[in-house]
Amino acid sequence: MNLVLQEKVSIWRQKANDGTLTVEEMKEAIIALRQGRVGAAIASDSARRKTAKKEIPSADDLLSELDGL
């Protein structure tokens, strides 16, 4: 995480604790944090699939199993 993003995250956390975080700031935070996770998820997913003995179910498949409960 770069320094600018770390500073923004710190500000967002403080505003969230204070109850002053706006919807626009929440959206900005989600977009910023997801951008970093997309690359990590792809790298992690391909590494897990190479070493996993059986196919790892997708999150959608796991969540759909909860619908029947």
C-alpha cells in the first residue's frame, strides 16, 4: 500500500470512528481498497489452484448453499 493510500485509510478510519464518514468517502474507500485486493486475489487464486488437490468452490457456490438453510 502506498503512502498516500495509507494516509487516506487512516483518515477514513478516524472519520468512521467519529461517525463523520460520508457516503462518498465510503465509496472512495471501497474502490481504493478493492483495487489492491484484485491483484492479490488473482495471484492467490492461481497459486491455490496449482497446489490444491481438488477444485476450490467459488464464493457464489458457497453462498448459494446457505439459501437452503
